[in-house]
Amino acid sequence: MNQFMTEEQLQRNVVRSARELGWNVHFNWKSFHSPKGWPDLVLAKPPRLIFAELKGPKGKLRPDQEMWRDVLRDCGQEWHLWRPDDLDDIYALLMGEDAEST
């Protein structure tokens, strides 16, 4: 089922679930005037701050997205690449059932 979920559907799913679980969620509605590569979602629930790039089943990171991944990780931030098949792991993370990782 998840292999047919679009990136837009994935984002709606993650945003809804995160908000229901008490996370503060930020995303740009229309980012055509913003610099390229910034992660799709920023999720905050103290003490945790997560940057997440969302892709469909076969989507690939662009060089500008790889640059932001590397910069954020080098700054000690938690960055994830999430795809539809990762939904169970995403839900576990949002519920606090995973080990913190960067």
C-alpha cells in the first residue's frame, strides 16, 4: 500500500500524526521564493528537534538537499529521510519509542 503513497500524502500523514502526539510542526506551504534544499518538515517536542526530508518511494535527494542534510548533521541536529515505507518507524519515533539518532 505505501509504495503508491505520494510525497504529499506522506506529509499529510506525518503532520497529522505529529500534531496529534503533541509535536510542533513547521513546513513551508509554497517555497518557490525560499532557498532550495531546506527539509520539508521541522518537528519540535522538547527536548527533541527533528528535520525531515520526505520523498516518494523512488525519490532521490538533490544536491542542495544533501548539502542541508550534511550541514544540519554537522551542527548536531537530527535529520531524517522518510519515505512511505518508513511510516511504522516514523510513528514509533513520534511516540518516543526509538533511540535518538542523528
